[in-house]
Amino acid sequence: MKNTALTSVHTELGAKMVPFAGFNMPVQYEGVNVEHETVRNGIGVFDVSHMGEFLLTGPKALDLLQKVCSNDASTLTISKAQYSCLPNDKGGIVDDLIIYKIKEEQYLLVVNASNIEKDWNWISSHNSDGVEMRNLSDDYSLLAIQGPKAVEAMQSLTSVDLSAIKYYHFEVADFAGIEHVIISATGYTGSGGFEIYCKNSEVKQIWDKVFEAGKEFGIKPIGLAARDTLRLEMGFCLYGNDIDDTTSPLEAGLGWITKFNKDFVNSENLKKQKEEGISQKLVGFEMVDKGIPRHDYEIADESGTVIGKVTSGTMSPSLKKAIGLGYVPVEKSTEGTEIYIVVRGKLVKAQVVKPPFYKK
């Protein structure tokens, strides 16, 4: 089991630690609902240093990205980030990721913790032009400082104007007394804020200064459980739940990051799928009857015939109602359609809704 550079800090703070993607991670401190509300209304900090970081450098770096990624990385300018996915050659997804254009001919890829080795091997297998690839995952830490008070609370720690960093943009700047930190507006919670990339040796100083600066704003450490409820309220996909090696980006509602103005791995088959139409689709739903949907619960029609399965589900702390994501046949995917979740053998009524569930 790997630790992050802050594991001892989480333990001292009384966090409940759990194994996650091969790491010892804080799942909660005070409790999911309290932590969730802290991020929605104030400011909270996640240690997400388990995520993977690859640096691609060289004149052919963009060509490699264009080959392995579904989105069009040629539209990236320096200081801009892009959400994308790595399609496999069977119609599914190797992983979803964020690409940062650091400078000309240099890109930082941020991948899911559970897929670091898989992604590295996959990208390497397509690197026929000698692009320099460096796996920085073990040397770098990542803090997500999230919530509507993040800009105001953190402004004293940097010389850049935090309010000027637009969504999916970033700055390489000073932060909390450390030079050359990536300050990125690419959060996974839907409540604004920043993600801070730094070296493992620097993260403790940054953590301490962040909590010092955020004290008067009610800053709190937040665990992975609240990260999951926050992202689900936004309808954001989680790899391993809502998307995986078997789900097509088009079925997952990721057509917007699947650009057919270039050739990429399996693009021909995906283009054909787009033209012919998909048979199943990832939808959001809210429970009408009492019951909480969970990952892998069956979805049925009114007659009890199984038509799909739940990929993510929870009791939404913000909305005080049970919500979920799941795959259903396209004809059952229209907003307002009644579906049934099989909870302990019973059919529990739900209704298809369009995410995000939480609207500011």
C-alpha cells in the first residue's frame, strides 16, 4: 500500500483511512455530509496525490496525443487544459484524463490513480516517434482546494490574480512560498476552486499555509467520500464506475470530447457508431420512491424486465434526494421517462433527469 506525502497528516487529523487504487487514502474526517456542505458553501481541501502525472515532450508530442486521445489537442494553447479520453481498440475507454499544455511541444497528462501503469503502457505502445515520456506520478503531489470561497481565501498566497484564471485554464506561478507551482481551475466538484500540483517535498508547506490562510473562511480537510458525492451531483463520470474498458465514449455522453476531424485509435469504428446510432446511453435519474441506488444495482422497466444497470448512486447531501447514473436503452433515455431500480428485489420507481443534478 502506497502512502501520499501527507498520509501522516491525515492520520493525525483523525481521518478514516481506506485502501484506494493501491494507496492509503482519507475517505472521511468528520463525515460525508458535513464535508460535502463545506465544499458546496465554503472551502475544503482534498489530498488527491494518488493521481498520475505523465510529461510528454518533443516535436512529435502533439502527434502522439492526437493518436491516443479522442479530443482535439491541437486546439490547446499554453496555459489551457482539456478533458479527454483514451479510446481502446475494442470500442471502450482505457481512461479519461486531463491534458495541460505547459509550453510548446510539452504536455502534462493527469490520469486516474488505478490506471497509471495501464495508461503508461498504452500510450508507450503508440509512441513510435520517440516522444520523450516521463512518469512523474511518484514525485508529485496534488491538492484540490475547492469551494466558492477558494479564490478569496487563497489570494494572499500567490502573486497571480486567482479570479482571472478561467475554468480549464492554469498558471505556473508562486504559491504558498513555493515557486513554479501549477495552479489549475480544473476541479471535480462543480463548486469552483483550484488544483495545486507540486513536488512531494513541497506539499506539507503548501498544506500548512493553505490551512492558515483559509482558517477565517472555515477551511476543512475533505475525504474521498465527499469527493464522490460532489462529482455525482454534477453528473461527472468516474472511471471504473460510469466508464470503463467496455463503455463507448458516445454511450457515456462524451461525444463532446470525441472529435472526428482527425484519426485516432478506433476512430473509424466510433464514427460508424455515431452514424448508425448507439443502442444504450448513460443517463441521470432521481428516485421517485424511497430507496438509494448503488453501483451495479439492476435497472428495470415497469414489467420488471432488466434493461440496464446503475453505475453510480447516492443520497445527494445538497438535494436531500437519492440520485444516480446508469446505462439504459436509448428509447428509455428521454428526460421524464420512468424507470425502476431493483433495490433488494423490489422495483423502486425513478425518473430520468438531465445532469447536473445540483444547479448553483
